[in-house]
Amino acid sequence: MKKVVGGRVYDTDAATQVVNWREKLPGPGGIEVEVSVSLNREYVLKAGEKAEDAVSATSYGSMRVDSAKVDERAGRFFLLFQTSGWGNRASRVRPVDDEEARRYVELYGDYDVYCRFFGAPEGLSLTPAALNKCLDEQLSEHCREKRELEQKLERLQARLGDVQV
């Protein structure tokens, strides 16, 4: 769905849904209306990525964006309000700044969603992936040192063999 707000286009097909929730809002005549609300962030490609490489067609005729090529910490946020109905009047878009988006994620998202879009709030966090990377690097370094020591030992044994002859 595309909407123009303040001269800018907000397109749910070119955005990722961050969090969603339902709430009751006052409607016409004071009647409460149940509304589906979602916080979305527009796709921004990582540096060096091309749109034609990041987008592909699905078997259903829609488009799919390769999330590995998207910078999830960049892009404008917007709220999408939808009621049960058809047409443009059943949907409304409201742009939000990063701070307001952060508050919605704190309220309706979990820790992983927060870190995905805003980074770890406590700074450096030790995730399983980070721990595995560290261990792999340490193991790699250990293997390199072991290989160097084995080569040195072979050279010393060869020199020792030369001396005994």
C-alpha cells in the first residue's frame, strides 16, 4: 500500500514491519474503532548494493527484498493505521522520528527486535554469534601458531640431522 504524506511516498511494499499491535481509538460519533497499527521502516540498501540485485519476484507475483542487502538501521519510520474496510479511507500513515519509533519498539517489541533496528542498548553485548566468531578467530590463531611451531621443529630437526652426519 502506498500513501503520500507531506509530499513523500510511504510504501509498505518497500518497508519492513518492525512491530505491530491493536488498539481502540475514538472514531466518528464517539464510537470506538479497533485499529491495527504497525511500525514500519523503509528499506535502505547497504552501501554498494543495487536495487535490481536486492529485489526478486515471488511465485505469487509480488516482490521479495533480500534482507541481507538491507541496512536495517537506516530508513524512515512510519506508522500504518488500518481498520476493517476497503480503500484509502480505511488506512492512514503517520511518519515518526527515530525516538518515537524507539518508544514503540520498547513498548511492543522484544530485546532482539530492539537490537536489530537500534543496536544493543547496553552497548557491546555478547551474543552466541559474537562468541562463536571470537572462538573461531582464537582457534584459527592457535592453529596458525601450532603450524609455525611444527615448521620450526622440522627445521631444527633437519639442522640437527645435518650436524650428526
